[in-house]
Amino acid sequence: MVYSRAVEGDIYTFGVSGRLYKSNVLLYDHQTDSLWSQLLEKAVSGPLVGKKLRKLPSSRTSWKAWRQRHPETLVLSTDTGYHRDYSKDPYTGYYRVGTIWSPVGHMRQDLSPRARILGIEVSRETRAYPLIQLQRQPGITDDSVGGELVHIEVSPEGEVVAVKNGQGEHIPHIFAYWFAWQAFHPETTVYRRTK
């Protein structure tokens, strides 16, 4: 998920606080040190508590697929002045562990806690789409959420290419683990493929 830096007319810069709420990372803004929940999409403590973040359309893709579509792309340098190996994923160990590390409260049993999902919200209605279901049948998955048509396009390689409404406009979405999504969206429904 990508959010605008503009909040009620002011521009903020954000960083990762290193703190968790319901096992989900909290951001902070450099200007006020308020803490922001990415899944609640708002500040949860500090001077800006209650202020909302505005979602921006975004996509997640592999470098290979991106380069095929945008061969002229420039890449941010890893020469940052810090001695760090940016080729190593700091979460590799976390991906392998089958349990969650921090409590999230009540855990719904619809999916396994570490199931990866695509989460969307339309007109205050939320739905979790298990990625494994989407990837098993690439192509277009049609659904309805919050009274709107939803089209999810998955490539033959299992990449979610687009999430759009009936008018072809991008629907903001997030990739998350089930345990985190259901903790912040306790009334969410789970997509079940019917055929």
C-alpha cells in the first residue's frame, strides 16, 4: 500500500518506527513523531492522532516483469553511505516460521494465520482474497465488494497485475498476512472461488 505524504494540506515525511501494533509495523512522521498504523490508515498516537492517510494506486511486481514493461527504468543506488548488504532480505527468517511473533488478539480461523492475502476496502466493506486461490487460476477474477464490481487480474506467473473497478479505475489494495488483516478488519469477508 502506498499513501500520500499530504495530510490535510500539510506534507510529512515518514519512517519505520520499529514498533508494532497487533503485529503490524507502525510508521512515524519526522515532523511530529506521531505513530501511524498502515492497516488502520491513520495516526494512532501523538499530536496527529486520528488523522487519516490517503491511499494512492500502486502495484507490486517482480523486477523481471517491471523491466519488461519499463526497460528505461533507473534504479536507486545502494551506495547510501551505510554499510549494509541490500541484496539480503532482513525478513527471510520470518517468512520461514509458521507462527506469528506478536499477539494480535482474537484470531479468526477462516485461513491459516500466515496465509498471504490481497486486501481491499470498498465503501467500508473489506474482503480478503487468498493469494493462493488467485494464483491457482490466473486471469481475471470478478467479484463485488461494497456494491462495486471488482476485477483482479493475475498473470500466468501468479503476479497480481491489476485490481480495478467496473469503470477500469484502480482500486487501492494491500498485500498482507491473514493474521494482520483480520486483526484490523474483524468484520472482513473472505473470497471463496465458487467454481
